[in-house]
Amino acid sequence: MENKESAKERFLGSFLGAVNDWDKHLAEAIDSDDDPNRKKVAQEILDEQENHGNIINSGLGRETWYSNDYFINCMILDFISYAKGDLDLVNELKLIYVGKLGNPGVDAEAINMDMESEGYLIKILWEMDLNIQLISSFVSYHAYGMQIEDENEIDKLTPGLVESFLHLIDKEALLKKANEDAHVGQTDEEDPSSLRNHIASELYEASMKFLLGHEIGHHFLKHTKSNGRNIVSKFIPTDVTINQLHLDEFAADNFGFDLTIFRGKKESNKNFLLAPLIVILMLALLDKTPEEPSQTHPSMRNRYLNLLSKVSEINEQVASELQQFINFVASWINDFLHGYWKTEWWK
Ligand SMILES: [Zn+2]
């Protein structure tokens, strides 16, 4: 076993553009001549994250982080604390490294195991994380809107709702808006402690955990012994039958669900139960035919129905409420995009 490189070393050594500290990498990209204050604020946030990250990692420093991204490291630490008492699982989880990359595309992948390295490497593209943030924000407006009765208050939600959706489907608009905001020094006026924000951040945390749990599932269920596995369709490994690949995807979805919900003791948290469903909704936005399987993946429709049945095993009433909610949101999307999907695949 000695002299094998770690998953982190493998990440840094084999991916172009891989960095040790993703947030620092982003902060460095801010042009300080352009806006010195923004750079200063970014540096302050970084310092705080670094300090907090080191405290929760028993003061061992960034070298022992499970990701080059602060939030993802926190999430893997949560998984480790969920597994407390199951030493084998804890030890396996400690072999994970999640590397965030700036390459274009919306994907996450459990990288195949190899002889020269140990541990479990997961790669997540920046835009996947961003999409999870945006779908969480978009869905939070809908979820919050359903909890309030004042029509005026509901109307006030529309701009944020539409904007988060437009950013989800048009990244250029998002970048343009971010640039404009930076130049006029505009910040979001919404109170960060608002209920809507709370829903969005819970959905984000739970969705990311489900997504990471899915990739961890591919590793722990030994799907990556010979080939890497993507969250979305890509290629057909030669040594596995298509049917087996489909079964593996359901198994990985179930693993992600169980790790996030059962291990995390979130069975009574509706936002956590909703999160896996909105990850599928987000992936379906990248798929014009969510009712059709691909060679490597089952249909989004069947993945959605499988996750919904997982929720109904916990609570049938909640599963039915969430199904109605997804019906509403998916119909909203399809109307907004004038029939982007040819079928009501969510029904
Ligand atoms: Zn997968």
C-alpha cells in the first residue's frame, strides 16, 4: 500500500486546471484595480472559511480537507459525523476527495479506481454546483410562495423567481448580471435571514449532499472498479451491460438518498426530502426527453419515480405533497419555455 498517491494528489496531478484551493483561486481572479473593495471582502470571507475549516478539521489545516471547496469539505465532514459508530464507513469516507474544476459543462463523476492511487476521487464541475444553487433558489421561491397568503408579498417574489430560472438556463445572462452588480456595488437587498433564503440554503445543502452521496455510492458499491461514472449520460464502458448500468444508477441514487436522509436523520425535514427530486428536475432541464433512457442511464422519469417511492416509504402523505409540488413547478417550467418537454414526464 505504501507509496500510493492519495485521491487528492491524483486530482491535482491529472486534471488540467486543478487547484488546491478553489475559493482562493476564484478570489485571485477578481481584478483588484477594478474593485479593491470587492477583493477585500472576498479575502475576508476566505480567511473566515479557512479558519472555520481548520477548526472543524481539528486544526490540521487544509492538507486534510476532503475537497478543494470549503462547502463540499463541510459536507463530507457531515457525512463522517453521520457515520459515527460505524467505523468501517467512517474509514471509507475518510478516503474521499472531491475536486472542483472550472471546466465547462454540468457534470459530476466518480473517477475510476486505479492501481497507482488509493482513495475515492470525485470530480465536480463548477457549473454543476452553480446549477444546484440556482435550482435551489428557484424552487425556494415557489415553496415559500405557497406558504404565504398575502397577494402583494407573492407578487414581490416573481422577479427573483424568474431571474433564478433565467440564470439556470442562460449562464451568459448570469455572468453579465454579476458584472453589472460588481460595478454598481449592488448587493441583494433581501434579508439573508428570510424564510425564503432559509429554504434555499437547506435545499442547496441537501441537493449537494444527495449529488455527492450518489457519486460516493458509485465508489462504495464498486461501480468504479474499471470505469468512471458520470451523473449524466456520456459513454458506454465496454465491459458492462446496459441494463447493469441502469441498475447501478438507481443503486447510486438510493445510496445518496439513504446517506443524506437516513444517516443524516432528516426524515422529517421536507426540504431534505424534496432535494433529491429537484436534482432530477435540474438534470431534466439538460435533457429534452426525460421520459427516455439513454444507453448509460435510466430515464429521468424513472429516476424521479424511484426517489419519490423512497420518500413514500418514509411518509406517503409527504410524498404526495411533494409530487404535487413538483407537478406545479415542472408545469411552470414547461409553460414558461412554451413546451420545452414534449411529454409531462413527471406525471
Ligand atoms: Zn451515476
